[in-house]
Amino acid sequence: MQTEHDIEIRVRYAETDAMGYLHHSVYATYFEMGRTELYRSRGGDYRAMEERGLFFVVVELKCKFRQPARYDDLLTLKTKIGRVTPAKLQHDYEVWRDGELLTTAHTVVACIDREGKVQRLSGILPDAE
């Protein structure tokens, strides 16, 4: 089962600050894109999961900015599953531009039901414990 996935993202003008740098708040959206595409590459379907009444919620986000990304940069976002527990998934991220590592980060998502109660990942991820 695939545990890593890469996507390319072009920094749009609306995502930058007055200096032309990618605004720090946009990284969380990029990381969500990476998680979604990794899940899809593993055969997952967020829509079907949510129709079953299950949701992934971010419970932790840590990010280290090494170099800024700028308007019109073509970035590669590498997303990898770092750790799996019965109810949580850790994703690790790297943002690259032309072979230069710009940002490292990780998120932890928990699986919950419509009432906000924590649920096990088994049945959602084929290889979850």
C-alpha cells in the first residue's frame, strides 16, 4: 500500500503577502491537498467516508520554514504517512523548489464521528491496526 505521494503546486498571486512570499497560512491548505491525494492514491474516498459519518480532524500542526516560497514558484509537496495509531494518523511533509528544501512539517489527524467521538481507523485505512 502506498505511504508516500508527491504533488506539484504553483504558488498563486492571491496566496502571497505584500512582499510576494507565500503566506504562512496557505501551507495548511497545501498540506490538506497532500493528505487528500495520498489518501486517494491508497484507494480512499473522503466523500464516502464522510457519508458514513466519519471525519478526519487536524489535532496537531507543526511547521518549520527554512526558505520562503514566492509567487509563481513551482513547488513539490511530498506527503508521507509517519505514524499510525488506532485512531490517529501522522503525516510528514516536505516542500521543495528546484531541489531546495523549503519547509518541513507534520500534522496529526484523528478520526471522529458526527458527535465528535473518536473512532478507530480500521475499516477506513486497509492496513490500519
